[in-house]
Amino acid sequence: MAKLIYKKTGFEKEIPDGEKIKSAAEEAGVLFGCEDGLCGTCMIEIVSGEKNFSDLTQAEKDLERDEKHRLACQCKIKKGKVEIDF
């Protein structure tokens, strides 16, 4: 099991390896708009563990995201821990 962490609030959520983080990010307080990678509302900053996320999607590339600035609606967590900020 992987883990998504938002230290500002103490939020930690285990997520099965390879799953999208959308539900956990929403529980942490990330706001979502379109949920398809078009609006950029769910942009998060990766504080640590960016290598534990899936590769950037085309939607993220189109919005000029990078390994440290991702869209929570697009990310899958491969393994380990990822600490986010938003």
C-alpha cells in the first residue's frame, strides 16, 4: 500500500499501489473542477516522493505541469509515500 500525506493538516491516507489519488486528495481538501485534466483546479505541489507517481499525462503536459506540480485528477501513486501541498 502506498500513502498520500498532507502534513499541514496531519492527513494521511493509504492507497492501493497503482491507484488514482483523486479520492484521497479530495478527502485531504484538494478542490476539483472538471476532473478530466482540463481546468487545472486540482493542481498540487509534490513536496517529496514525486518518483512514486505515474508519469505526466498528456493533459498535464498541455497545462505545462512538471514532476513537482501535478493534477490530482490525473495522478496514480505507484508505491511508497508522497507528500503534497496545495
